[in-house]
Amino acid sequence: MKGLMALAGRGLAVSRTRAFRVGFGLLLVALAVWAVVSERQAVTDAAAKLSPGWLALAFLATLMNVALAGMVWRTLLSDLGSRLPLPVAGRIFFVGQLGKYLPGSVWPVVMQTELGRDHKVPRARTATATVVAMLLSVASALIVVLIALPLAPKALPDGFGWAVLLVVPLVVVLHPAVLARGVNLALRLVGREPLQQRTTVGGTLAATAWAIGSWTGAGLQVWCLAIPLGAPADLRNAVLLIGGYALAWAVGFVVIIAPAGAGAREVALAAVLAQVVDRGSVVVVVLLSRVLFTVADLGAAGLGVLAARRHGDRPADALQS
């Protein structure tokens, strides 16, 4: 056991070196770029079927999703005691988010924890905020599905009913009292000090509101892509696709072996899209949706780095409260 702990310690020390972090960051960027380039012909053919106006609106909706997801994380970190300026929070969150292009859901946690350390945010606090943001994203996605069902019952296709059942245990786990006990127990097991400050009901509700807005942006992206391909441009179908995308993301997150939920998310999203467009158009929408999110992730990471540099990378605002 001691040998294993020593090995883990050496591995952690290496991961903190500048060379490792630069190399690892370049690998993630390369993987994200490859996700677009490898499908360039299919993307070009798909985009040709859409008008520039609808494609631009879809990209704006994508940016809405990505930006509000960042606000979820920043709100939770602030609730835990570290209120970061927007440029610094953008650097940590959006650069760290590139870790989702590696298999498994642990990489964003690792990257954001190390980036947060650069701004004097305790590792346990950053890791907690990132993990809670992931759990809250799943819970809020399922809440969006439940909200959508009265107007668009088909937002929950046959075979996916099991997913919404997860919302009950997730809401329980996210309650500040339950969450604090669970996190502090985990910290004690690894020999770390407990959290100095726990989440609050108000902070959790604020983060949930940001998350619901984020899912609205994602669903509107799919709606904007589907309308020129034959989907009805009405409120019912907008709600259907907002709920459908939220469900697809939650399913993709559960299948943690896939990078960024690839594959599982597309299957669930296609099941919803098939109700409003033909099979060929489903492929077009699913493909372009994935590419737009990848491009937005890359752009947000780049802007996060530039904004933090202009801000001077000052850590003072990230000190423990």
C-alpha cells in the first residue's frame, strides 16, 4: 500500500509540472480538433443543407449552453467559498472542460483542480465544485425532461424511462446537508481536511437555474438545425427538442466510458429527432450538433486563456473566504 501511495504521489508531482500540463493540454486540443476534422466531409455536406442564418442561430444557442454551464460551476465554487472573477473562472472551467474529450468523466475534475490551484483555490474545493456541477447537470437535465413532458410527452422516447428515475436520488444527494456529509467522509478517507464551507440551498437553486438555462440553449441549437430540414417551427417542437437534448446528455453522461458522451448521446437524441424529421436529416442534425459543441468548447477554452492573461492571472480574488 505504501508503495502504491508513493507511486501515486510521484505521478501527482509529475502532473503539476509545466511540461506535463502543456503537453496534456495540447493532447486534449488535438483530440477535440480531430473530432471535427475527421468528419469534415460529412460536416460540409450537412452544412450545405442549412441556410447560414439558421446555422448562425444554432451556434449562438450553442454558446449560450456553454457559457451558462460555466456559470453553474462558478456559482457552486462561490457557494463553497471561492468567488472567482469571470475571466479567471473562464480559464479554469473552459480549459478544464477539454478533459471531457478523453474517455471517462474524471479528467475535467483533474484539470480544473490543478488550474484552480494556480489561483489559490484549495484542491478539495475545486474538485467538489466540479463533481457537484456534473451531478447537478444530470439532475437539472432530468428536471428539464420532466418539465417538458406535459407539453411534449415524446421528449421521453420508449426505452429511456429509466433515466428520469435517477432524478430523485440525485436531488437527495445534492441537498447541502447530505452533500457535505458525503464529501467530508470521502475527504477523511483520503486523509484530507473537511470542507471549510458547504453549499447552501440558495446557491444550489441558483446553479440549477443556470443549468436549466444551459439546457434550453442546447435544445434551441438542435431546434435551429432541425427547422430548415423539415421540423415544425412551433413551441411544442422547441420544448420537445429541449427536453430531448437534455435527456440525451444525461444518458451520455451515464455512459462514462465514451469521450464527452459520444455515441450514447447521439442514439438518445436521434430517437427524439426521428419524431420531427426524416432519418437522413436526423444524421445531419446529430452530426452538426456535436461539431458545434466541439468548436464552442475549443473557442471558450481559448477565450478563457486570453481573458485570464489580460486579467493578469491575479489569484487574490480566489482566496478562501
